Amino acid sequence: MSQSTRLLKLLLDGNPHSTVEIMHSVYGGEHLGLSRVGARIYDLREKGYSIRGWKDRLKPTVYWYCLSGSSEVSKCQNA
């Protein structure tokens, strides 16, 4: 399964997910760098997925992502 597919599977629950969680879930906890997360987010956006991203207010090195723009995904809208 590709990294993009694993990331999409994680995001499909509609909950916000941090880069820390994404790195652990998608990449198996290996430290491959945050740029890989950003690249996979970019890939999914290029395929037409609407993904909302924002910086954590308390830990500015952590970003959060979730699917948005779907009536099925409302948890992201409140984050």
C-alpha cells in the first residue's frame, strides 16, 4: 500500500491528525522528516481531496491535517 493511500485511509475518519501521528501511522514511526508528510498531502490534494491544515498553537513545529469540504466530514470544520 502506498504512503498516499495509508495517509488517505487515516484521514478518512474525519478527525484531525497531527504530523506526529501521521508519521507514526503512515511511516511506521521512522523519522523520515516532515517534508514527506507535506509531499503526501500535496499528492492527495492533486487528486482532488480537500485537506485542511493548520499549525498547532502550543507546539508550532506540529501541524494538523484533516479532510474537509464533505458533508460526511464535519469534525474538521470544528477544529
